Amino acid sequence: MSDTRRRVKLYALNADRQWDDRGTGHVSSSYIDRLKGMSLLVRAESDGSVLLESKILPDTAYQKQQETLIVWSEGDNFDLALSFQEKAGCDEIWEKICQVSSRSILNVQGKDPSVDITQELVEESEDERFEDPVDSAPAITLPDCELAKLDEVAELINSALPSPARREKLAIALESENYIKKLLKLFHICEDLENIEGLHQLYEIFRNIFMLNKNALFEVMFAEDTIFDIVGTLEYDPSSPSPKKHRDFLRNVSHFKEVIPISNQELIAKIHQTYRVQYIQDVCFPTPSVFEENMLSTLSSFIFFNKVEIVSMIQEDSKFLSELFAQLTDKSTSDQKRKELIMFLKEYCMFSQTLQPQSRESFFKTLSSLGVLQALEITLSMNDPSIKSASTDILSYIVDFNPSMVREYALQQSIKLEKLDESSPSKKANTRQVTWQQPTQSAKDSDHFLKWGGAVQLCGILKILLDPENMLATVNKSDFLSYFYNYCIHILLAPVIAITTEGKLKDNQTAQLMGLILELLSFCVEHHTFHSKNYIINKDIVDRVLVLMKSKHTFLALCALRFFRKIIGMKDEYYNRYLTGRNHFQPIVDAFKRNNGRYNLLDSAIIELFEFIKGSGKKDRSSVDNVSLIMRNSRCRQIPVNLTRMKKCGLMKMRLKMTIFSGPKHKDLDDEFDQNRT
């Protein structure tokens, strides 16, 4: 189906009250035999698969919002939304819904498509099922908007909340009589008179108006001339001993700064509105668990689709984005200005998560064409932790969505650098390594780096980039891994080499950094069989890593052991010959001996390693013999064995004896080991 009018993106509201993108496709309305009724059918535009089959039900409330959006709930706490590419398509499907949604024994003509909501008929009990359909329910007459009648207004709104039909009628009355602005006039009067009781009543009134969950009312409440008054009413929570200062914060504490001048006034207004509405949701209201599950879902939708509009409007302003990246990459830009620019770019990328995949792909392609990766090379190498953190967040957004973009950029840069004059090797190396330098910089400044969690985040980014499973082209896979192992991995391992050479760990944070690097190295062993093996053996990386078995930080010794265990687990004959030939089991046995029989994770992990070796002994007898010889020379038979612990941990020490000292040529060691247990 090529009709763009019917092109939609499907959203579902998740448990965190955020909209998840379920895909892009084309919607139609037709009779489906299996569902026994007229239904909405959405098929994916990529492969024609069914994204949605939803029967149009008379007792389901469908809402039409912002001209191109239809929202409804299915079952318990399962909200769906269709966002149309064109208004005409939304109107067409809305008319179909209206023809079906209100048909019942009480209304056979269907609903007027000029309204923006259908209404469910099901009430709290079977007896009330047909008592209060929206079209037959009497209109609600609002009391005169006077201070003396605030009690009556509060009671009326509160009593309407349990009934869907009365909620709809109340919303219509509030909108048609311009009642919200009348209430806000009373709010000003109460503030001027310091009428605390009236202010508390207005708080309850407006909180319950929010609970009506009606987009039409939000449009009125969040208008430029009313939103601060709405925030003001929410300052007077009766449960709070003193009024909050929400308006003061929004006006005087939080400041909107245009890092690049924005000429589009509509965009500026949308940014202001979104920030303020988000503040209302996050700060002015208690946690969502206080309310019913489906309350305020329309408020979340309002914010969500505002963000979509903001991203689209900025993306369409090519002059704005060009100026942004020009200043980011300009050497004359001050650090403070660059910080403001990168913070804006981070926020912009975060908003892009609301886009559907196809639009998000276009979004990141636009950023790539404007030089986002070149800009990140500059900002990632800066010393300011907040700039580095924001830059890492942006890189994470890019890599999560399209890791190939970063890989292709790295390879393109590599090809360009190959053409540089060979007389400038330092320039070549420095440029080539920028994207991968952060773990190395972290070792030099691990305190700042780990405080903002950058090491953990970068480790995750590198894993995605190095994962062969998401490298589609075989040629590019080989080229990229060759690039990484030729030019980048030594930067990653530089802190390990430096610390194992010096033999000292400065602090716990540096040890944590070493652990992350070893975790990434173990990942490479498992996923890059050929490239990692050649590098590890040729550079004697195992020698360096096993030095960390002596660390006073047990978690770091375990990281080194996991790396060693990963190599053993590959069951590679070349690896096995290398490990036994270089006597690499000795540091493991020494660590076991130093542990001196203590019941801890290191003890159990070493025993598990030996058991694995024993299980693989038929294919690799050399490893078993090598470990046995080392343990005999290390006099491990003198390690004390606690019989109580043996019983608790399944006789693991006994199993160790059987694993390492089995066979007739070690019978003397068996005997001495037994004597230790008596």
C-alpha cells in the first residue's frame, strides 16, 4: 500500500508510562472474521507483517488529538496510539471508528465524527452497563464560578471522575464555558486575599481536572497565557505545611539559553511549553503510583508528541544545525561555549528517541552529514568531565541505533590517514586513536572518569562496536577488526601494561578501571577468535594480566581469572600449548595457595577452573600434567582443609584433590593430602 494518507507509526505505552515505538506501516479498517467485527489493521511497510489487529469496540474510548493522532486503551493498562503522516488519513480512519464505536442498542446511528472522543459504556457493574452512555447521559451544568461555590465545584468534579461518560460530559462543559480561565481568575483573587482555604480547594479542583485526562483541556491549560497560573494552583497542596515555589523556579531559577539563535518562534514556544509541562508531571504531581494506573496517560502523550515536533522542527532548520556543528568543530570556540553546544546536542539526541525508526535513521544521517563524529572527536578528548559525559551519551545514542555509522567513519579516517606523509607518524597515530583513547585517559584521570560512570558506559559502547553479530558485511567486519587490533587495542590496554610493569595499584577506582578493561578483553577472546588470539600470544598479554592475580583487590584477581578461564574455555590447541609452555598456570596456583583455604569466590572459581581442565583432560592431558606438577612443586598439599566447610560446599576440596592429584603417579600426594584432613 503506497497511500501516504494511511501511513502511520504505532506506539504502545509501557510500564514506565513512556511511549514505545512499535513500527511504521499502513492502516486500514475492515471486517475481520476472526475478531468478528470491524477492526483496525496495521501492516509493516518493510515486510507487510501485521503490527496491529484491533477490533473497534463500542465500549472503548478513542481520542483524536493534535489532528494526526488517535489514542485508545485496550484491556487493562494497555494504551495504543496511531500517529498519521497526514491529517486526511487521520480524519478518514477517525470517521470509520466513529461509525462503529457508539453503535449499541441505545445508539444505532454511530457517533458524529466532528467530536474528538468516543466513549466507553461499561460502568462499574452489570446493572449500570446501559445507564450512562455518553450520548444519552444528561449534560452537566456547572455552578457559577464564585468563591462561595468552590466547595460545590470541587464536589462536582470529584464525583464525575469514576464515570467515563460523566468525565466526558464534564470536560465538554469545562471547555465550552471557558470555565478553566474563570477558575484561574478566582485563583488570583484568593492569592491577593491570602485565602488559604480557597487556594487549597483550587488545588483539589485542578488536580482532578488533570485526572479527567482530556487533551482538549490540556491545550487550554498549557497555553502561554495560562500555564504559569496552572502551576501556581499546584503550589497549594493541602498536605504541605507551606506553599511550594514552582513558579519562582520556572521564572527565576531555570533559564532557557539559546546556544544558537532560533528564528522560529513557534519552535521556541514549543520548547518552553514542553519543559514546563514536563516539570508539572515530574515535580508538581506526586509519584504516579498514588493515582490509578491509567491516570495522566494523555499528559504523557502530550509531552511525547511535543518532543517529536521539536526534533522535526530543528531537523528542518538546516541553517541552525550547520551553525551548531560549525561552532563545535571551530578551534576558536571557547570551552564554555563548546560545553553549552554539546549539552544542547545531547538533549536534542535524547528527544530523538521519540522518533520512529525510519525518522530516527534520517535524523542520525543528518547529524552524520553535518559532522557529528568529527565534533565528538574533539569533545571526547577534552578534560571537562561534564563535556566528556555528554559526548559519551551522544556517542551511545548513535552506536545503539546504528553502530555501522561509527565503524564506517573509523575506516574512512583510516584510509585517509594511510595517504598521509609517512614522515608524520605521530600525527597519524594521534588522529587514528582519538575515538578509542578514553579508557587510556581514564587511567590517567580515573577519579573523574569513574565518578560520572564514563568507563562503564564506554565499555558498553565498545562492546557494541566490536560485536561481530551486528557487523553485516564480512569484508567490513574483517577490515574493522584489523583496524582495531592494529591501531586501537594497545591504547585500550595501556593502563594494564603500565600498572603491571610498575606493580602498584593506586586506588580502588583504578582497580575498577582495570576490571572493566579485562572484561572487554575477555569479550574479545570470545568473539574475535583469530584476531584476539594472535594479539594476545604475540604481545604476551596473558603474562601481564596474570600479574593482577596478586592484587589485594579480590574482584580484580577474579577479573584476571575470568580472562584466563575464557581462554581455557575456547579449547584451542594453540592456546593450550602456549599456556603450558609459558608456565601460565603458576600464578593461578600461587593465588590458590595464598588464599590458604579461605571459603570465598576466588577459591571456588579456581577449583572450577581445575575441574574444567580435568573434564577436558582426555583432549588436553598436557594442561592436567602441567597443573599437577606446579601444585606439587608449590606444596599445595599443605593448604589447610576445613572439614566443616567441606561439608557445606559439597566437598569441593576433596574434588580438587581428585581433580589434580588423580592417577597413580601422584599417589604420594594423595596420601599427604589425606593426612592434612585428619
